[in-house]
Amino acid sequence: MAAKLSQEQVDTYFEQGYIVIPNAVAPARIAEIKAEVDRMVADAVNLTESNDVLDLDPAHTPEAPRVRRIKSPHMNSDFFHAHAAEPLIMDILDPILGPSGIRTHNTKVNMKSAGHGESVEWHQDWAFYPHTNDDVLAVGIYLEDCTEENGPMLVLPGTHKGPTYDHHSHGYFCGAMDPDACDLDFSAAVPLTGPAGTLTVHHARLVHGSAFNRSDRPRTFLLQAYAAADAWPIADMKGSLEDFNNRIVRGEPTLTPRVVPAPVRIPLPYQPDAGPGSIYDNQSILQNRYFGGEAKAAPQPAHV
Ligand SMILES: O=C(O)CCC(=O)C(=O)O
């Protein structure tokens, strides 16, 4: 594929808040990524509860392992550390993240096992990590063919230009939107589908979610989030200044953030019981669920 986006793709990204590039990543590279995922997930047979690397499904047992997420693979695997800076990805992002450079913000592998894989309630990534400017996005790579049946990511086009919605429940940040509390037509959601190797880019303010995987095929999705080098996080720097600057993958660090108006809510307070790095734990206190599934009992309201 051409590593550079066409002007039409750049315009679509800014207009709609996302783009989908089928066959962007070559089959040989997908095979390497899958091999590293398999290597990391193999540790699940030794676990009875989630740890800093693997987020286990509630149905997991060491005998029948079920991993729903690899957390921060770029921090837990040399392979994924290097992959976050992959020139193919940098070249795609160059025209949309601006000239200041590019910083990795977070990475994860979301795994929906066949017949079972978890849903992700509607949310905006921006609600988790507001920055001083909104040149912030996530790149997704499907490691298997993704169709409407095995739980594609769903997006609401154009919502990156709208408000930042409430992602709190019972006074705690829960990383999910109450579908009845926002004036959005969820039936207009677009499923992002494509063959293995399809690459997606979505704006951090775009409303998105994803349904259960009730098919007989798994769906594994590598997500890598990036910010312009001059976008500074407002709520959490995720470590020291040195760590922050070490995550620059193109361009130079800067101490002068670019500040532009963008609607912000602070993702605090954190829930006392939510496992770190688990969107599933975080969202589990949302009672009014769009995609179904059982909500956890409501915690005592936080005093904010
Ligand atoms: O796995 C998906 O389809 C979407 C996940 C997502 O939006 C997230 O992890 O923030």
C-alpha cells in the first residue's frame, strides 16, 4: 500500500473523524504481530487473576484461558515497543498529527474470543485522556478478518466535532456514556470492517464502541494511540518527564504545549476497585448499558 495518505483520505479524517485503510499491513507483518500476541498471551495459563500485562475475562481459568486485553504492549514487549514507531504508521499519521512530531500515548490489544468476546460501551478516548490540543488519535490494526459478525469497532461519524460527553457514573469516572443521556443516533453507527491487515485511524473525540463477538471467529485488534508532540495531557502524564519524552517517536520534545479550545472533562475520581488499564472493569459500573451484559453493583457515590 501507499504509506502516504491521499488528500482525500486526510480530508475524510478531519470531516468524519476516522478512516479505514484495507490491506495496509502486509500478511507477513500480521503473522509476526500475531506470533508476539500468542507469546504474551501464553502466560495466562499461569494466572488466576489479571496482572499488569494481561486483563483476564471473568470466565477465565488457567485450564481454559480467556484474555480480553494485553495492556500496554509497547511497555511490555520489545517487539511492540518497536512496532509503535513503525515508519509505515508514522508516515500515515504525519499529515494528520501536524508538524510538531508524534508521541505514543498508549497501546493495547483487545481480544474478543469466538462466541464470547466482550463489548465496549460507547465512549470517547478523549474522556480518558484530555490534552491541551486535540491532535490525538488511535490507530487500529485488525489481526484477523473483521466482519459485522465478530465485533468490529463501531463509530459515529462527525462526533469528534461535538461535545465531550459525561463518562461518569455514581460520581466516579467509568469511561462509558449513558446512551440515554446524550442526544445521539446510535443506529447511524458505522462498523469498521475489513480483512486482516486493515488499518483504522480514529480521532480521540470520536464516539465509538463495539458489540459482543457472538460469531465462531475471534477478533483481535491492536490499538496504538498517539498525540502530537506538542499536545500535553491535562489530567495524567503517565510517569516522569523523562518517560514522557521517551515516548516521542517522531520529532522533538517540547516544553511549550500548543493550547487550543476543545471541550474537556476531567476523568477523576478513579473508581477504587477498577483494575488499572481495564476499560471493561471501568465501564462495568454503568447501569444503562447499550450493548447489554450485566452491570456491576453501583459503588458508593464519590464526593467530588
Ligand atoms: O475493541 C474495540 O473494538 C474498541 C475498543 C475501544 O474503543 C477501546 O479499547 O478504547
